[in-house]
Amino acid sequence: MISILHFGHSNFETALAAIVNRGETAQADVRERVREIIEDVRSRGDEALIDYTARFDRLELTAAGLQVTADEIEQALSAVSEESMAALRLAVERIGAFHAKQKEQTWISTEEEDVLLGQMVRPLDRVGIYVPGGKAAYPSSVVMNAVPAKVAGVPEVVMTVPMPGGEVNPHVLAAAHLSGVDRIFKVGGAQAVAALAYGTASVPRVDKITGPGNIYVATAKQQVFGQVDIDMIAGPSEILIINDGSGDAEHLAADLLSQAEHDELASSVLITTDEGMARAVAEALERQLKALSREEIARKSIEQYGAIIVAGTLDEAIAFSNRIAPEHLELAVDNPFEILPRIHHAGAIFMGHHTPEAAGDYLAGPNHTLPTGGTARFFSPLALDDFVKKSSIVSFTRKGLERLGKDIVHIAELEGLEAHARSVAIRLESKS
């Protein structure tokens, strides 16, 4: 059964610490193995990719076979039902429309006489997206990473996806096709991240890598950061539900399990002001667990890293949420908009009793790539801004430099940078 905790009880902080600190961390042996793989791919390129794919994914490839062909994509599309294609098209459309609202334009300001200032916004040239394979297939991850890149104007989106035994979920390739992915490669793991970061004869080097993966993928992204940009280091999935005693216990239990079924390290927490609701949700969880095909995974998650917390007041629940800074936050209360202004930290916020977190996972519109492990205190969801770069624009006329130059020289001299100061002063001295 899930633990029911009460604020102030002696075991509360200990139980909470076990949940908060549950995330996998790369041990020294993982970091070293990833470093070796990255260096090997840098050195041997396609040859290393072929070797690792045979070893880890049981897939024998040649350099010519690393990339998914047009025929393979067509075969995948023919295996997907029209109903599934329609759902994926709707997701692409809605996610594209939402991210289009985030667009920033290049701007120029001429408000200041003799000085022109501005900002130029340009898309990245090439982005790589990593899509997990193996245990589960995630076409939604394809859409969430590729569509914002294309809306931002990225000319080329490259995707890597492991294909254990040569198999790939056709919905993943269908999502890539609908999302505008330009090239797909049959590689995964740290070796795929290395190939995207440094390039091989077959896999082009990218400017940014986005998308989730296991501990080896996350560690590889950490190690290549700086050579390329990355989105974030995602930890295990998590949901926090704030409840005021209203709503349906069966619904709350279902929402907790929607995260628990991800993996054993996922965390699902309900904080409610109603003791009766706490017990009703605990009972509903047990009933619903037995009906899940992924019962074993979800049960381990719920028993080890799930909790139902009974709070004295809604204020206490809100303060707890801000302390945790959850990836997914559901406000399962009668008046969610009343407490929304008091929520300071959350990756995504789901309002009211008819907005399950799963709506955001698939096609509500906002991105489902969210900060985890308390990093919502300073990180934001994946967004259009992640796929563009900005350059400052500065233009002085001679009068503008004459007006501001003396102070520029003064600050440069304060810092002891004589050549900086001279580059301005020499212009002020010029009679031309």
C-alpha cells in the first residue's frame, strides 16, 4: 500500500527525503564508460557506431544502413491505422500552434538619437533529437522535440532512435514523418549522443541535442555539453497533486498511476487536506493497480516513491508544493485559479478536476519536456526559444560615439584594459 504521511510526524522528513533524493546519479564507473564511448565514436566514427549497435542492440548494420530509408518509413506508415495517424496529426497541429505563439521577432530600436540597437533572432542550423527505444515507444517525444524545432525554422532535424533487434515502433517513425524530421538513424545510447555532438561520416554534427534517455544518455549529454547545447538533464518522472477534499478519489488515483507506470523511480504524491479522501485514494490505487498491464513497475513506484500526505490547511499544501517544485502539478481543487498566483515553482500546472496530466503529455499544446527533481525552481519547459539563438545589434553614428565615448573610455580604464579604451579614444581624436 502507498504510505499515508502527516505533516509534523516524526517520520515525515525521512520519508520525504527518500522520495526527493530517489533519482539515479551517474556513478564513477558510468561516467568513465560513457567517456570511453564518446572518445571511441570521436576516433572511429561510423565503425564505432556499428560495433556498439551490434553489441547493445543486437543489430548488425553497415555504414550505408545506419540511416532509416524512405522505404522503411513508408512501410511504417502503412502499418499505422488511420485513427492513429489522425491522432498524431492533431497532436502535431496543436503543439505547433502553441509553440508558434512563443515566437520572437528580430527587432531594431531607433529611439535613441545617433544610436541604433536591436536583437536578431535566428534558428539553429541543425538539431538532433534523441528518442528512446527498448521498453516503450514514445511517438509523443518525437512530436514534442521535433515540432518546436521546425516551427522555430530549424532547417534540419536529425533523429536517433535505438532499434533493438532491428525493430522499431511504426508510430515513432510516423510521428517523425508528420513532425518534419529530416533524417533518422538507427542508433541509441551514449554512442548516439556522441555521434550527434561530434559527427561521423554518416551522422551529421548538430548544434543542440534534445530528448530523454537512460542514465547513459543523460550522462553523455552532460559530457558533450559545451561542444553542443542540450535541453536539460531529465530525471525520473514525477507528479504532485494538491487536493482540497473535492473531486473523485478514483480520478486522483488514476492520475497518480499515470506517472507511476513510467518506471520504478517515478514519484507520485498526493497532498490533501481531507483525511477521508487520503484513505479513499489509497484504496482506489490498490484496486486500479491490479488492472494495469504495467502493474509490477507501477506498484514498485507507488510503494517506494509514492505518498499521500495529509495537510492541515491548503496553505500548508501550497507551501509544500513550492518547496518540492514538481515536474507536473495538478491543482485538483474547486477553485484552482484562486491559488494559481501562489504557485511559484512547477514545470507544468494542470487546473481543476477535468485536466489530467496525461492531456499535457500528448496534445494539449505545451511541451511535455519538463524540469524534474526540483529544477523547476530555475528551469522552464522545452520551448521555441530552445531552438533559436539571438545576436545583439549595435550601430553608433559618429555623433553617438562622441556622446557616449568618454564614458566608455572611462570604464575601460577602470578595468585596466588600455587597448579597449584606445579603440574608442582613437576615433574621438580623429578629425575625419
